[in-house]
Amino acid sequence: MQWIPEYRDDVPRVERFNLLARSTHWIHTVTFLLCLFTGLALFLRADWLAVIFGGFRGAGLVHRIAAVVMTVTILTAMVIGVKGVIAWLKDLLRFGMNDIGFLLKFPAEFLGLKVKIPPQTRFNGGEKMNSMVTPTMVFLLMISGWIIWWPSIWWPGLVRASYWIHDIAMILATIMVSMHAYLGSFHPGSGESFWGMWKGTVRADWAQHHHTIWYDETYGEKAQAEAE
Ligand code: HEM
């Protein structure tokens, strides 16, 4: 493990995430964690956790407030940032041999071994997997959560199934979010990506090394020639 590398503005930097993507990401992070800890207090009937939110009633209230903020933020960002959402989906659909190569070699890199990773697009093979699983789980959490909230308007079987879906999606999303948080901050070599989500830019040399295809297409000679 390492600390997040120093932010350097004395070297060339390139934009990675715009303000809308960054604010949506961080509002989602905060509301997800609030839902997780309040949800765990309810799920485990854990007094020691509920007491932080003023008891079980407080935990239920914080859970609902965070859930509303999360739902409104995600839906608004999807409408305002529809172009970005389409670009992100297009990148996911570019899943190819280079992504399979990434997934095969990543365990060795994760353990600190030196391996040559094939060139990656805007999101590498691991990020593409995370982008498929985590948003799916978050959508399942949102849909099942709204059903649980108003049980009297749905059939009892759907409400019971929604509790199961909510709990299983919570476990899977939490595993994915934990790995994502580590890889996007403290993992040696990938820590620079944190600055992309915090300040919006990453070092150009890091982008060229970690996301060669994306860098060439967006900022490289080919992109510059097309822009002229
Ligand atoms: C829009 C998003 C969400 C909505 C509308 C929602 C709604 C709800 C509601 C109404 C409850 C029942 C609360 C009570 O009994 O007082 C609940 C429970 C719970 N929620 Fe959520 N929630 C959402 C997101 C999340 C997220 C992101 C997580 C975790 C990552 C989560 C984890 C849980 C857990 C673990 C429970 C306890 C379930 C049980 O007792 O079996 N929820 N949620």
C-alpha cells in the first residue's frame, strides 16, 4: 500500500473527469456510505451502530434522506450528462482482447509483480467490470429500496423479494466499492487516478501509460491532427 501520490501542477496534465462526473461521484459516495452504515444498523439490529444516528428511528430517517439525495443526483446526472453516459457505455462495449489481457495480468500486478499490461481505453478491463456490476447493484438497491419504502402499494411477494434483492445487492455493491476505493487511491501505480476524480486532471505521462488508447485518441498526435 502507498499514500495517494502528491498532486503535481508543474508537469503536463490532461482532463479526465468533468465537474458533473466528479460531483455525481462524490455525492454518490457519501450517500452510499450513509445508506450502508444506517442499513447495516437496521439489518444487524446493531445498537452500537444505530446509536451514531440517534437510534433505529434516526438510522431509518438518515437512510431515507440519503436514498432520496442519491436517487435525485443519479437521475439528474443521467439527464444533464447524457452525452457522458453514452460515451461511457460506448467505452464499456469496446470490451476486447486488451481487456481480457488486463484481467488476466492484473492479479500479478496487484501483488506487486512487474507485468506488461496491454494498452487500455478510457476505462481498463477491471474498471469496465466494476462499471457493469456496481451501477447494476445500485439500480437494484434503488428500485428495491423504493418498493420496501411503500410496502402497502405492492404485492406482499414483491416486497419480500425486494428485501432479499436489497440485502444481496448491498453485499455485492459493498465488495465492489471497497475494491474500487482501494484501487482508485492507495494501490501502488494507480493512485494518480484519485486526482482525476478529485481535481479533474491526471498527469499526462500517467494517462499515456495507463490508458494508452484513450490518451492517443483524445490528446495524442492523431487527435491533434484531426482537430487541425
Ligand atoms: C435509493 C436508494 C435506497 C432506498 C430508497 C432504500 C430504502 C430502504 C428502506 C425503506 C429500508 C427499510 C428501512 C427500515 O426498515 O426502516 C432499507 C433497508 C436497508 N437498506 Fe436501503 N435504500 C437505498 C439504498 C441502500 C444502499 C445504497 C444500501 C447499502 C449499500 C442499503 C442497504 C440497506 C440495508 C442493509 C437495509 C436493511 C434491510 C433489512 O433489514 O433486511 N440501502 N432501505
